[in-house]
Amino acid sequence: MKTLLKVLIVLGILGGIGYGSYRPLMEYMAKRNKTEWRMQSVELGDIVQAVNSTGKVEPVKRVSVGATVSGPIAELLVDFNTKVTAGQVLAKIDPRLYKSGVERDMANLRTRQAEVARAEAMLQQASNDERRSGQLNKNRDGFISEAEIDQFRFARMMREAELQVAQTNIEQAQAQLDNSQANLAYTEILAPCDGIVIDKKVDVGQTLASQFQTPEVFVVAPEMDQRMHIYASVDEADIGWIRRAQEMGESVRFTVDAYPDELFDQGKIVQVRLSSKEEQNVITYPVIVETPNTDLKLLPGMTANLSFQIHKKEKVLKVPNPALRFYPAREKVHPDDVKILDGFEDQKQFADSPKMVSADEKAQNSKALSIRHVWVDDGKYLRAKAVKIGISDNRYTELIEGELKAGDTLVIGEKPKK
């Protein structure tokens, strides 16, 4: 009996100890197994929507300078990066053949001029003979026959024709001389405009042959020390935003690899070209951006990483983008909000469906995407908060409507187990 009593007392003591420690133990286990969430706050600040792209820096114009006449290069007066002005001599072709051609044509012109003088003298003589014969026939009727008078008249007309031929020969000789003088002038290759020499394709002694195709000697970039163009390719999905930015006069910011720490922020959209280009089933459109280049930091061929500012809003509530992308597990969501997860599944199935939809449905679905849900921790479960969103950048999205305020924390993911 005493032994049984002792056993019952011990069991009672152990039961009391177990009962007293059960609640703390369960609380400890619940706390240990509780999911820890990664959080991020709703903020008040500025938000800028932008479209990013890459482009190639090029001069506003590239003027190719060629050679009109053939011959060996006798002298080069400029080099790469030389600033030139319109009419400046860039190079000289050996002029000896062309000088001799000018001298030959000048001699031919003088010969033709002498022939004109000779033809004028002979015409004067024929005219005098015709005049004297007419006067003599008038004074002595019948002294000279009509046949002889005709001979004098036709001789004068023949000399007039010879004079016209000689005068025409002068014009032809003058034209040949002008051509030779032009070819001689072409032996000096001149700059067609102000600019900077960005390419030189000949050296002294190299022979140019321009019989079939004008050889390219230099490439001059006008206004390169004032402004440059960036040729960017923009996806068709963003081209509507780019047109809006152009209409609003929004600036374009960009960087280049040569100056990774420097932000160029004075670019402007000057043209959205209509010629599309398809690469790997992606349609893009050329967009031309103009930017100052007074310090000549931007060089032809550089790659620019552009950011087209589409829209900017100041002092607005903004939700972190990871909170909009977060998708919780069903068992961690409050029972009242499970239906929201079902809606997510329906949207996902609809997005993955290959069937075609009408234009009206597509437009309505695009508008519906502005209504989203974010999740907050209420201690035991996650609760959903409906929000209407606006413009977005790479970190935050504008909050247009929703029961959130600056400082509220949103779930963006689970912390890894320790």
C-alpha cells in the first residue's frame, strides 16, 4: 500500500511538471518553427519610369572625300584627328601630267585664235573684191559678167563660213583648256566642309585610280566637336513610350564604357525612324539621340548604354517591386485570403494558355494588371492588401490606391532556415 502511494505521488509530481512545462514547450516549438519573413517598407519619394537600350555613337554626318583625277599622292597635309575648314587643301596629287595638258590646250587655243585672225583677213579681202566688182560693173555696165560677180559673192560667203568654223574651234579649244585646268585644280584635294578628319585611307606615294570609281581618300566629320548622334534600337513594345518621351521633350541619359563613372544627361530624341528591323523574331525601331560633344569625349563607334526617361513623379508612395512579385504558400495565408491565391492561379493559367484572345480582351487584361496584391505579416498568417499601381522603375512601383502608408512593411520573401 505504501509502495503504491509512493508511485502515485511520483507520477503526480511528474504529471505536474509535465503539465507546467507543456505550454512553454509548445510556445518554444511554435516560435522555433515559425517562418521568418524578409521585409521591405513602403516609401515616399520620387519615381522615374525609363526604357533602357544600347546604341552606337556616330558623327551627325560623315562626309567622304574622294579624288576626281588619277595619279600618285605627292603630299599629305593632314592626318587623323586634324581639324579642317572648308576649302583647306588636304592632299596633293602629282600635277605634272595635268600641267602639261593645260599648256598643250593653251597652245591649241592660241592656234585657233590665229586661225580666226587669218579667216577674218581673208573675209575682209573677199568682201573688198566683191565690193570693187560691184562698183566697177555699176560704172561700166556689162564690163564684168554676172558669173564673175557670183564668184566674188560666193567667195565672200565661203570666207564667212570659214570664219564661223574658226570661231567655233576657239570655243572648242577653250572648253578643252577649261577641262584641263579643272583637272589640274583637282590635283589638290580640298575639304568640302568644316570638320575633323576621322579616317585617312592613303599615304604619300600611293597611286589613285579614278577611272571606274571615285577612290575614298578621307572621311571628315562635320560638327563632331559640337554634337554627336547615338543610334539606338528600341523594342516595339516600348516604342510608344519613346514617342511620348519625344513629344514631352524628356531628356535621355547614358553612359559609355570609356567613362563608366560619368553620366551624360543632355541627350534628346531627334528622330524615331519608321524602318523596322527583325532579329530573332524581335521587332526593333531605330531611335536617334543627339547629345553635345564640345569636350570631344564621345568618339565614333563607342557603345552607349541609354536610359530614356518616360515619366517622372515626385513625392509619391512607392511599393518595392519584390513585394509585387512575392507569391506565398497556401498554408501560410489566412483562410480568408486563400481565394486570392486561387485568382493568381487562374491568371497564371490564362497567361500560359496558347489560345488567341480578342483585342478587347487583351486591352481589358492589360488594364487589370494594374490591380495587384501585396502581403503583410499579422503574426500567424499573411494577409493580402489590394493595391492599384502606376509607373515603375527597376526598384519601386508607384502606389495609386491601397490601404498602405509610408513605413508599412511588406513581405518580399522567406528568410532561410538557420
